[in-house]
Amino acid sequence: MHAIIKSGGKQYCVDPNDIIKVEKLELKKGSPLEISEVLMIKNGDKITSGSPFISGAVVKAEVLEQKRSKSITVFKKKRRHNYRRKHGHKQDETVIKVLDILVDETSIVSNSKKAKKPSDTSEKNKRKKEAKVKNTSSSKKDKEVKRLTKKKLLKRSNSQWHIKKLVVVLETAAIPLEED
């Protein structure tokens, strides 16, 4: 489920437990926040949109911190007039955590959790094991050795000692060398 909210003249797509940075709000750390400017809500396949806002829809959030953004450099210059101005700027912002999305005082989060079926963990474990087997069967060195041909080996190294050593490595790996 998603909700598109408006805060500080900007629109944000939020989910429950999302942490977002919005324009500065005059609230203290830890204080609750209700955003009633909800433009759209998507719950599964059902999409509800307002004109401009959905009546009765509220996004509950909590203020995590008040901070300033990264510093940006504002540089002005006019050529051939020896005009250069350099200024820095940091925007005040509020970091909030979305707790819940409510429509007519009913939580969408709790309704969607009931609708979801418990996932099968055995399938996930099988996928992880298959991925590990694939990763261990082929290493980077084996792949590079397979790509090399005798001609490339001769081009890459200058001394005969390196060529002999690579040929021995290829023969012990039981990889047939391609003739060009």
C-alpha cells in the first residue's frame, strides 16, 4: 500500500515504516504528526484518488529529528567582468517516520497484513542454497582462464616463463585450449 501526500509544496510517495525528509515543520523530536493532505492511496489493486485531497484520509507519522541538509554551493559568474560570487546554503529539513495510513479512521496496514498469506520459508531457503552452489562452482579465475586462448596468452605476456606457467595451469584445470 502506498499513499501520496503533500508537505511543504512537494509530493511524497510513502509506505508504512518509511523514513522521509520533508521541508521544515515546527515540531519537536518525538512528537506525533498527522498529515491530512493525502492525494492518492493505493491498497492492493484498489486506487483511491481525491480532488485534490481524499476526505477522511490521514497519514500518521512521528518526527525523528530536525536537521539541515548537505551544503550546496551557489556560484555566480559573469565572464570578462571579473564578477564571481560564491555562497553556501543548507536547507532546514525534518526527518519523519510514517507510522500508519488511515482511511475513515481504519488502518490500511492492519487490513493488508490480514489479507497476506504467510510465506513459505522452505522455498526461500532452497533459493538461497541454489544461489550459493552457483557462486561456489565458478570463480573469477576459472572464468578468465576459460576465456583465454593461446594467441591471447602470447600477446599478454612477454616472457616464455609466464606462458609456460599459464599453459600448465590450463592443462591442470582440464580446459582445452582453442587454436586460432
